[in-house]
Amino acid sequence: MTLRNIFNLNQKIKNMNLSELPSKEIMPGYHGKLVHGDTMSWAFWTVDKGAEVPEHHHPHEQIMHVVEGEFEFTVDGETAIYKPGDVVVIPSNSPHGGKALTPCKLMDIFSPVREEYK
């Protein structure tokens, strides 16, 4: 087996710049720039103050990172306020929801791909 096969270098590499990606309002107050690979999605959110995402769950594993602002977030019934630099790992099918206490910038990584965000 060659290194090319191990690292699967035959796949096409995607290059992009976030400033050139269109923003989609996925739900009221949540404006996302979305990048999709073969097995994951990466969302860069700009969230309006007061915008809420209702409690929900999905089969995707999710990692949330607060880049700017304060975000109240509940996972499995435990609520905390997250600030810049905070990271939350949300297991598959865990109920979660939140609210932007200030204008926020968040990043979410999902695996597998969030097909509905394409």
C-alpha cells in the first residue's frame, strides 16, 4: 500500500475563503456560512442578540465553540453561560438548545454531514 492510498490523496481538495461564502439564515437570527466535507460540516454562525434555538436533538455529534459574545446553552438539562474560548462537546442525540445573550459568533462542527444545511 502506498502513502497515496493511505491518505486518500485522490480526493479533490476544496479551497475557499469565508469572506466569499454566502450566508444562509438557517433559523431566525442564526446566519451561517457552511462548509461541508465528506463526513463533516463546519458552520460559522453570526447570531443576533436574543435569537434562540429551541431544544432539539439529532444523530450528529456536535462541537460548539464560542468565538464572540455570551451564549446560554443547555445540554441534557444542564444550563451554563458560555463565553469566548469556551468549547462544548454535544454527544449524538443529546437534547440541547440555547439563546444568544449578546450578539455572538459561534462555530459548530457536525459529524456526519448536516445534509439539511447544504
